[in-house]
Amino acid sequence: MNEKIKSILDEAKQHMHKANSHLESELLKIRAGKATPMMIDSLKVDYYGSPTPISQVGNVSAPDSRTLTIQPFEKKMIPIIEKAIKESNLGFNPQNDGILIRISVPQLTEDRRKQLVKQAKEEGEEAKVAIRNTRRDYNEQIKKLSKDGVSEDEIKAGEAEVQKMTDASITEVDKQLTRKEEEIMKV
């Protein structure tokens, strides 16, 4: 196969892998009944006038499957962190003892589980769109190589290889979604 096509295929494979990796990280943020520090990773608090992730103003841990704890580096951050959690719309009710903030993670209701599955599927669809866009972009790059004297057969083979990578990536997205859905729906 032509060297230019090989480099295009390598680049396409990397982009599709990035889409799968991004989906994996997004699915980790969707809680499936057990407490993980990632559940509040996206929350920002006002730290001396700038929005700062909670993980940078305190230690976030999950001592058990139903509890999250946050130990701020500075005691005066406790009310600010509590306020950010309450306003986050995550449905958590933080409590503090002057040193630690504890968050009790409630059991998921059936409706909430269905919402989380729907959210996971939306993330999966975004990943599939990114993969299909990658396929389109790299197929266009391969087609442009005909102007550089690359044979029609090599171009067709390159496009077929891009399609194989696309199919494999979309299959991986479906597998990730199936695993996450089972995890969410397990009581």
C-alpha cells in the first residue's frame, strides 16, 4: 500500500481511538449507584475569585460505595464547597463536621436509572458521530491522493480500510454502552 495512504490510515486510527477514549472517560462520570470521586470532578468552586475544580481545593475520596468525603486544604473553603455541591443539581445533600464534608449518595430510583441510560446513549451517539466524521475527513484525504498519481485501486483499498476501522470503532462504542447500561440497571 502507498506510504501516504498508510500515514493517513494511522492518523485516522488515532482519531477514532481518541473518540472511544473520550467516551470511556465520559461514561465514568455517569454514576451507576456507587460513589466515585469522578462524580463531582466537573464541579467548580470559587477559589479566590477563580473557578477551580473541587479536587484542587481538597482531597476527594470514596470511603465506601455510598459515601464521598471531601477534606478541604483550607477550613474556610468548607461552606463554599458545600454551596457548590448544593447548587450543582446532582441531588446531593452535603454535611460537614468542621473538618470533612460528607456526601451520602442515595440509592438510584428506576426513573433515575433510565435517565442515566439515556444520558449514556447520548454520549455514545456523540462518539459515533465523531467516528463517522473522522471517516469522512480521511476518505476525502485519500481521494485527493489521486491528483498525486496514486492508483484508483490503492485509493479504494485505503477507503475500505478506513471503513473497517470505522466499523470496529463503532462496535467498541456499542460494547462500552452495553456494559454501562448493565452497570446502571443493576440494583
